[in-house]
Amino acid sequence: MRERRLKGIEMQRTTRHLARIAMVGAMLAGTFASAQAADLPVYKKAPPPVEAFNPWMVRLRVLGVLPDAGGSTVNVAGVPSLSSPNSGLSISDQVVPELDISYFFTRNIAAELILGVTRHSISGTGSLANLPIGKTTLLPPTLTLQYHFDNFGAFKPYIGAGVNYTVFFNNSAANAPAAIVGPPAIVATTTSLHVSNAWGGAVQFGFDYMLDRHWGLNVDVKKLWLRPDYSATVSGLPVTGNAHIDPWLVGGGVTYKF
């Protein structure tokens, strides 16, 4: 009986010792696992890459060149009745392709250079009505500084102002006899024509509507103040004056943003 009691006491002691050892082992294992977890690197999802800003943009437009020649002056030597304010000039409209290149200094401020060539016919008005004077070709590079509004999503309006320098070349007199209104009502012929290069101011407004990151549609309107001096010879008489071309440039086309 005594032996059984001793065996029972010994078994209880052994069980308690094993429980203590298991508890200590579990604590040590938890501490080790925590230490290992603390040493492991923490991986986070990388942020999306930031797209590099490219400052270049080009546009190809169909451009309507619409001169406003009212106010042009004509001085026919020795014939006041054929001179201003009795006479003036008419300059034809034209439609041409046009390229512009823009460089963005910031996301809002850009410089734009437009390039195009256009040819126009010139004729008399008033007492010189019916008189074909001739044709001239214009190269009117125009540089503007623009502000682009970028808080309307795909719709990106802009305004600008700048300077124009127009080169006139390939001047050709009409050399076609015509009966002018007068007085005097005579048959006159223009035999020479020269138009001087000229500086002018420019303002503009327009917008791009972007279809995706690169491609868009563009509408642009510019007003130029362009008033070159000219000289001609009509039926042997020298003619001089100032041509108020002052065109509106109205264009629409395609935008590509690099």
C-alpha cells in the first residue's frame, strides 16, 4: 500500500516537471519566433512609376488666313482722285497647311513657333476698283508665349501673345490691263510690285482636346497686326502706301505630345 502511494507521488512530481519544461519550451519558441520576425524585412507595394515630363509638342493644322485690309493707304503720284481716301486695297483669303512647334518650360507655360507659307492676290478698291495689282508670298513665322490651363481634364485651353516677322517674296505685278472706276475712268496696268518685310504683334487663344497621353485635337485662333509698306507702278505712275493686312489665322488640326 505504501509502495503504491510512493509511486503515485513520484508520478505526480514527474508530470509537474514535464509540464514546466513544456511551458518553458513554448515561451522560448515564442520569443525566438518574435525575434526572427522582427529581423525580417517588410516588403511594401511599390508606388506606380512617375511618368517623365517631356516638354515638346507639335501640331499640324489646316489654316485659314483671312486678311482685314480696311485702312490700307494708296498714294498715286499726282492723281489725288485715285489716292486714299478715295481708293484702297483688297487682299485675298487663303487656306494652307501649317506646322507649329511648342516647348513647355513648365506644365503651364510654353513657347509656340508657327511655320507656314501663303500666297495672296492684291487688287484695288474704290476709285481703283477692278485693278489687279499683283501677288505676293508671305512667310510669317510667329512666336508666342502661352499659358495653358490644365485643370479641365482632357480639355486644355490656352492663351498667348507674341511677335511676328513676315518676309514677303516672289512679288509679281499683274501686268493685266483693266478699266478702273476712276475718276478718271481709264484703262490701267500694274507693271511692278514690291512689298517690304515687316514686324507685327500677335495674340491667340485656343484649346487642345487630348484623346490619350500623346494624341489630341486642336483649334487655334490668332490675330496678327501686320502693316508692311509697298510700292508699285501703275501705267507709268509710282504708287506707294501701307497695306493693313492684319489677318485672322483660324486653324484646326492634330496635336502630338511627346
